[in-house]
Amino acid sequence: MFLSCTFIISKGEELTGNEKMDGIDNSMSRPVTGVYSFEIGGTSVLATYLSPLKYTGKRYSLSGNWSKALPFNPEHAIMEFNGAGEFSSLLNPAQTARMLGLQASFSWGMAWRKKLCHGFQITAGAAAGIAGGAYYLVRNGNNPVQAMAAVSLDLTASVSKPFKLGKLPILFSDKLQIPSLSVFFNPGYGETYYEIYLGNMKGLAHAGWWGNNFRLDNLLSFTLDFGRTSMLLGYRFTACTQWANCLNTKIFSNSFVIGVVPGGIGLKKQPRRLPEETVYAIY
């Protein structure tokens, strides 16, 4: 069983009066919602630059997510920043060799959201992302490390719907992020990093699309809003497949998510106070 813990903190802006400046209504609050996560999950890695065998094991991750409604159209336009770092420890099928992985990723983007009938909300947008890291094969002495790096333009989408279980408000959400156009690093088959250091840099950068550098990050969650505190329960699946220079890389991971949301997400009504209107980026 895999476990992930998520903490979400909302920080509102200090506002005074009901003035308007440059077309922006200062009587409206647009809280910054920060999501801080610790994840434990399972992962499998096939990296043929290092080994023809698939390695499996545990993955540990720390991540942060910050989202906010934009001032020029807070009901429809939102922005979001994501950052994550992860460590993985894996074994080959015979459990005689170990592989260690270290990865980091960052992305910033904007999305347009629309509320539909029956309480459904959908979002669609784009983000600029950067990701990098390496996998280290402990018992391989020739090419022990496979470095990974990519700069990408991502497509993002989500669907969410609030409902009630008795008197308890719950928000169902499914968020998807797919890097689509990218430039990624991949050495030649059998090419050592010492050769690259000596100046053999031809064919290291590749134009990426879904056919040779497909990635996916999907989070399915339920957020139970108790008012000042909420709880998030969910499941995350990530996938990465890469093909270049006759080298194949396939990375899949999954985890369960348990989250705490101090301040709630705005579904449970609070006593009215200034500012008169609060627009959350989540829903």
C-alpha cells in the first residue's frame, strides 16, 4: 500500500474598502492556495542506457502547488505554479542490483475555467515546464548514470464537481497535465559522458512530442470540506516514456494521497466579512 500526505494552505490578501483601481475590484479577495505534499508510492523504471531490465521499487516525493484567481477575470482565469522533487530506490527482477533515482520538476501556467450545469467545473490551459534528474545504477561501472532533462510546453485540464454527503460538502476533482512539445536531452547508444565532456555533443538535444517523449500526471481526489479544515483523499498516477537514439526509457509510478487543508476550500459557508466576495482558485 502506498501513501501520500498533502497539506494545503490558503492565504488571503489584505483589502481595505470597496475601491476600484485600474478596473480591479479591491472588495474581492483572491486567496493564494498553497499545496505542500509528501508522497510515498511505487515506481517502475526501464532505462536501456543503463540496463535492458526493468527495475521496481519505492518513490518518495516532496512537492508544492500554488494557485490563484487572476485579477483581470477572477471568475474564469487562474494561474498555477508547481514544483516537485523525488527520490526513488529500485531493484532488478532478481533483486541483485540497485538503481537510485533523483528527479526535480517545475512548471508555471494559466488556465481558463468554466462552470457548467449541475455544478460541474472544467478548466483548460497551458504551462511552461522544466524537468531534470538522473538514475544511477550502483553495480554498473561503464555507464552508471543516465541523465534526464527537458524543457516543455504542457497542456493542462481538469474537471471538478461539489456534492454533499449528508451535510458534509465534498469536492470531486480530476486534474491532468501532459507535456506536449519539448526539447529533451538524450545521449547516443553506448555514448559515455566522458565522450560528451571531450566535445562529442552532436545529437544530444531532441525535439519532443507525444511520439518520442510522452508524459502524463493525473491526480484523482476527493476533498472533504469541514470549514476551517478540509481533508483530501486521492490517487496519483504518473507516466513517462522516451525514445531517442535507439534508447528506450519507461517510468511509471502511482500513490494514494491523504491531505489536510487548513482554512478549507470555500465550499462550507463562513460568516460574511470584508471583503464581501472571495474567489478561490480550486473551485
